[in-house]
Amino acid sequence: MPILNYTTSIDAYKTITEIQQILAKRGARKVVMDNDKDGNPIALTFSVNWNNRDMAFSMPCNFEGVMKAMQKNKKVPRNKCNKEQALRVGWRIIKDWVEAQMAIIEAELADMAQVFLPYAVTKNGNTLYQELQTNNQILL
């Protein structure tokens, strides 16, 4: 089975705008796009109020990983295996995931902080997931 959304023609920036709107409608107070040194959009950083304080989250788009997955899959045409398409696909997958998470929040199965907790930005500037990768001593 090919990677989800591999045929999308929707521009990455259009999808990012859609994600920003989804987050804003659900209480995000600030949504900022982060770019790499080449100007590629690689993350959305946003904040929400949780327990009366702002909590920041950073959701990455590893488009290089998306491109590798596309290249490995024989069903994905080779002409689609490029950086621009990988950015389109990666951001589209993230949008689908964010919409699914919002359904969980709306159904009161979890709140926004629970859903996005791996992406919470710590005092060190890393995500909680990154902190746990380097120091899993805080786990049981």
C-alpha cells in the first residue's frame, strides 16, 4: 500500500493554513510556522492555555522521512519522489492526523494537552518526546 496522500497536489502552505485554522478554532492562541535553513516549512509551533498557563507544542514535518517512504514504495511513481511532493504529502498527513485528534477532543476522550503531549516544548526547547529519547529515566 502506498503512503497516505502520495497523490496530493495541494500546496504545503495551503495545508499549513488549514492546520493553523483547525488549531485556532480549538483554542490555539498562537500558531507559528518554523522553516529550515532552505526555507522549507518543517514544523508548526503553537500554544494553548492549559491549567491557566500557556503551553507550547511543536509539531514537526519530517519531509525527508516522507520522501524515503515514498521512494521505498514501488506503487509510488518515481516522478512523485521529490522534495516538493514530500512536503505536500507530509503536511497533508499531519492535517489528517490533527483532524482525527480534534475528533477525540470533541468526543471528550482526551483534552488538547493529552493529545499533543509528545510535542510539548520543555524548558530546554526540545519536545517532551525528544527529552524522553535522551533521558528515559523519568519513565516508570
